[in-house]
Amino acid sequence: MIVMKFGGTSVGDAANIRRVVELVRARRADRPCVVVSAHSGVTDALLDQAQKAVAGKHDVAPLRERHQKICEELGVTVPEHDGLFQELADLLRGISLVAESTPRLLDHVASFGERLSVHTVAAALRAAGVPASAVMAYDAGLKTDSRYQKAKPLPESFDAIAANLATRAEVPVVTGFIAKDAAGSITTIGRNGSDYSASLFGRALRASEIQIWTDVPGVMTADPRLVPDARPIESMTYDEAAEIAFCGGKVLHPATLQPAVEADIPVRVLDTRNPSGPNTVIWREVPPSRPVVRTVVQKRGICLVNIVTPRMLGAHGYMARIFDVAARHEVALDMIATTEISVSATVEDDRRRLPALLAELQTLGEVTIDGQVSAVAVVGHAVGESPETIGAIFSTLAREGIALRMVSMGARRTNVGIVVGEADTARAVQSLHAALCLEPEKAKAATAR
């Protein structure tokens, strides 16, 4: 059995869904379990409607029309859509009446994208002669805790999913991104979480491979929107891919790899538009002759928080207090650097949680925040153990006149992260990509040290 996950752009319109149908049909012998996202842009549109509902100004007609158009172009009828749109309209009407939208209600609203999409894709498969059925992930057994918008899967999910799906004759088309908690409320596992869903289902079903179908030919040496010469990476380790995801790489959800690692399942990233073209396989072992540097990635939408106080000097437990504050406000501290009297950390620019976090951190010291920054990371096996690479990173940025706000390196030495001003992000990525043997003509000569 294999798991095939298709993202929002891959199911964004009728033409792309037809392509998905052909890809699934070609792999029938591998017994695919298909995981799909909402049509591109639908989740954002749903959450926008939730905001408008608070003010009593919601309108689901454009969403209904888009889904109807896709179905008409595919030549399929999806009667389940009527009930789902009625449920959505009732939910938004309820939000309007109370003039408030809680995280639990937002998860319910966001779930409709995937719940609508799976019915469309399953109908398209059946119309093409492929037996298929739409499956809600929670009906298949995926259960989570009740941390709405960032829910964590529960261990008992794996046996339940296997019992429900492993022996199905038809192709299951499963909702990504959503689940339910013990109380039966719909939860979501984080934005862009369909990758994570695919990995969870892959582990539960003991899949031979987890395929992530997207709109790029695998994991790239840089964001091709910034570096036109960026190229696909043929293979990489779990550790390298995890660093890329956590440091801002857009191809994989950061949590995707953990279930695959636990079950030792390869993850392959492929291009829906060019299925026989380049792709990236992520596994435990890759050829030892690979280049030291694999990619340069960037992460925008972050803030740099600085805490300065003489009370840190020689004090035990000070860092624990900082982490405790961040944990209680559910804010992840990503890149971290410390001195004798200061701590700097990057966090997501979350306007809902940051004010309360900063207010409590001010009881521990003088706090400043810089919101005009980005993180740029150089990722590859043993990057931190290569003096030539470290020297090239800093000399390149110095030559470009790019000031560093912070530097961080993980214990595995697979990532050197820097924080730069937002305006310097593109130039930093482009110059590092050119300097670190990632250009095509240089790459052949760059081997592991």
C-alpha cells in the first residue's frame, strides 16, 4: 500500500483533479490511500467568512459556486455538497448570533474545505472507473487532543485507522488536516497539515511509501521564486528534510516526517504536472558522496524577541522560566541564542498570543521585539563541521553588506541559521545559493567532506 497526498493546487480546479485521477489510476496495483487538501484558497476563504460572520456579513455563495463549477467541469454530481453547505451556513449564522468565534468554531469552519474536496475527488475517480469512496479522517479513526488549531494526534489512532482502511477494496479518499477530539468536536492539526495527515496514515497502514504530490519537482536547493536556477535534490536524509521544513521550506509540513521516521517509511516529493520528472526521496540513508550543503531556505512572518537582564548572570533556572512562560502561552521558541545576560529567540508573528507573552516576559527582564526580520538557514549534513562552509557563509554575507541579527546552530550540525532584516532576505538567499556550490555548474564538484 502507498499513500498519495495531493495539496490544494493539485486539486485546485477540474483540470488538475483530472490529472490526479490519472495518477491514482496508474497506481491502482499499489493500493493507494489518497489524502487530499481543500481546493487552493478555500481554507483562507472559509476563515475569512468566519471573521465576517462575527460582524453578520458572511456569504457562502461564492464558495458554493466555485465547488459547483468544478463539479460541472468534471461532469460529476456530488449530492453530499448540499448538506455540507447547509451545515456551514448554519454554523456561520450561529457565529453571527453570538458575535464571537472561538478556536473550536474556527476549526469546524476550516474543516469544510477538505470535507467538500474529498467528495469531489472521489466522484471524479468513480466517473473514471476507479472504485473510490470519500472518508472523513475522524471516521477512519484519527483522534486528537483538544488543542484546537494545533491539535496533536493520539496514539490509539494508528490501530483504529489500520482496522478501518487496511482491507478496503475501493480507493479511500481521505480528508487531510482534520480530526476529532474525545468529545466529538472537529479539530485541525495545523495549517498545511495534510502532509502530516498523510504521514500519520502512512504509518498506520504500514505503507511502502508516502508520496507528497505538489507543484514543484521535489525539494529544491532554494525557493525557485527567489533563485531561478534552483534545482531538485535527488535524495536526502530524514534529518536534513526535517531541518528544511522547520527552517521555512514550504514543500513539507514541519511535523510530516516524524511518523515516517518512526515507521522507517520513505517519503517521496513529486510534481503533479510532471510525474515522470525529477523528484526527491527522503529516507534514513542516502549516498555518502552528496554535497555538504543541500539547500538555502528562508522563513518570513517571524519576530526576534530579546530579553536582557543582569539577573541571568550565574542564575540557575532562568532559561527554564523563559521556556515555561512560552509554553503557557503556546508560543514556540525556534532559533535561540544566549549570552551571560541576554536571550534572543525567534517566534512566529502571532498577534493573538504575542502581546500576553511579551507582557509576562517583561517581569523577567528588559524585552525588545523586532518584527522586521526573516530567518535564513543553510541546511546539509555536517554543515556545522565544515570550516570551509562556515567561512563561506559569513564572508558571503559580509561581502553583500548584510547585517546579522542572530546566529544559531543545532546540535546535529545540519543547519546554520541566521536572522537578517526582512529587506535583506532575498539577497541573502541568492548570494548564499551562488556561493555554496549550489549552482548547477558548481554542484558536480561539491562532495561530502
